[in-house]
Amino acid sequence: MTVAQIQRDAEFGSALAALSADGRINTLAAKGLNGQQRAAILMLTLGDKVSSRIWKLLDDDEIRVLSIAMSQLGTVEPDVVESLMLEFVGRLSAAGGLMGNFDATERLLSQFMPSDRVASLMEEIRGPAGRNMWEKLSNVQEQVLANYLKNEYPQTVAVVLSKIKPEHAGRVLAILPEEFALDVVGRMLKMEAIQKDVLERIEQTLRTEFMSNLSQTSRRDSHEAMAEIFNSFDRQTETRFITALEEQSRDSAERIKSLMFTFDDLAKLDAGSAQTLVRQVEKDKLAIALKGASQTMRDFFLAQMSTRAAKMLQDDMQALGPMRLKDVDDAQGVLVNLAKDLAAKGEIMISKNRADDELVF
């Protein structure tokens, strides 16, 4: 669920009065917050790093509406922020059913988009049938498309492959069983003009049986998304929300905690990965991060260094003196993010546990 979806959840009518006389949004006023205000508070709560990725998903109109709402919020009380975040988590975790159709989509779009733009978009969605279907299919991984097509009639496969990009069709053909693929090639060579109604039936089948299932299976787990958001919190905020969420839904809280990759999870790195991380991180950040870490975490990192380097790091930690918890959290966050970056490049491997279930970011 994106902020755009949260905005669209509420009617974009007149904004309800949600500010008290001193410019603070209180708990009672929170019940009257409209979609824009809820989205604005959520974006401010997420912080620059996480919210920047969401801003990129919004169009100009949504950015303008959300920016105006943010600028007019005033001071928001902590209990309001916590209430809205828990509501957001609850929505992500909910498994309620929805019914979507063309009319409902058009009504929803009309609430926040100009009528001419809605008409243009709906025309593209409705038809002509499959106007963009072949472009979509050309972006589907060839192995996925081949696995679907190998169960279809060769003539249908011939039609599909004749409509998508030639280079993509070639990769799909190479994966299909050889005898089946040769049958398809023969039919493509003999193919004449395809009747419009036949093409439309094939496109409709692809849209309802393949693309819709593909969208559902590739949908990202909401708990994974929330785990990333919780990872961006400082320690106190994370503890506050996890504790509150445990009271509302212990199962969701436990699942989010199991998906979070935290500073303490770095102790599960293998020796080679841990040493690579130590070489890459700035030594002052490492010293600050370990200053507020447990003795177990200190011992783990010191064991990855030479005796001389470990002694220098301990001296640096001692010289730091008392540290603010926020500075320690920030430094530990730097190490976690660096570990994820190195894992994405294939330089190290990170996991939530030592078993076979490895999570590579």
C-alpha cells in the first residue's frame, strides 16, 4: 500500500477541521483527519530516507496535494502519530476482500484526477483489448511466460509469440520443450491474418488468467514492507510501535520482528562477510556503533580484526566518552545499511539465522 492509496481511501472533498485552537492535532481531532492529512502525518513519521522512495511514486498532483496538507498540519501530538501508524499497520496486515471493476476504478480516479485524464486512462484500460498487453508480456520474465505458454494450445502460443517483441519471443521459444517449440514455429510460419475476435479472446484470457495471477503472486508481502519501515526507526520509536502493535496483533508484531534485519543480526555473518564489512565501514562509525552495543556484539567485531586493530578500536571507544543514544543508533544503522549494500553487490551474504533459510538483500 502506497501513500497515494492512503490518500485515495478518503474522499477528496472539503478538509475536516482537525486542528485545535493552539494548532495541535489531538486525539479527538485525529478521528476527523481526512486522507491527505493522514498521509501527510505518515510521510513525516517515516522520515526522509523511507519517504523519499514513496515521493518518487507520486505524480505531480498528488505531490502538490500532499505537500499542502503537510504544510498546514501544525504540531501533531505523539498519541495521534502512534494511532495512525498502528492503523496503517493494521490495514497492511488485513486480509479483507475487495471488489474491483471498471466503474469503481473510474469513480475513484475521478475524485483526484481531471476528467479528461480519467477518460484517457480508462480508455487505455478498457481497450482496445490488449492495446498494451503485448508490451506487458514483453516485460514478463521469459521463464515465467514459457511456463505458462507450454500448457496452452500451440496455435495460441504462435499468436502470442507473433505479437510480442521478436527478441523476447526467441528467448521464450528456446525454453519451451523442443518438439512443442518446433510445432509453434511451424504454425507461426503458416499464420495468416488473425481475426479480431480471436485476438481479443486470447488477450482477454491472458489478462484474466495470466497477468492477474502474475500480479497477485508477485505482490510484495505487507509485513516485509513494514519490517523495512520499522528498520528505519530509531531504537525508542521501534520499541514503542512494536510494543503497541503486540497489544493489537501479536502475530503481526512477531512476523515483522522476524523479518527485520537489525544491528544484532550482524553477529550472524560468517567470518569472511564480517571481515569485509569491517574493512568497508568508517572506523569512527564502527567505534560509535560498538560503544552502545552489547558485549557480545563488541566481542564479535573485535574478533574479526588483528590484535593491533582491535586494541586501537577499543582505545577509540574509550576516548569517545558518553554518547547520545541517537548517535549510537545512527552509527549502527550505517553498518546495517552498508551490510545490505554489500550483500546486494554479492560481496557478502547476510541471513536472519544460521540455518538454510538465508535472506539475501
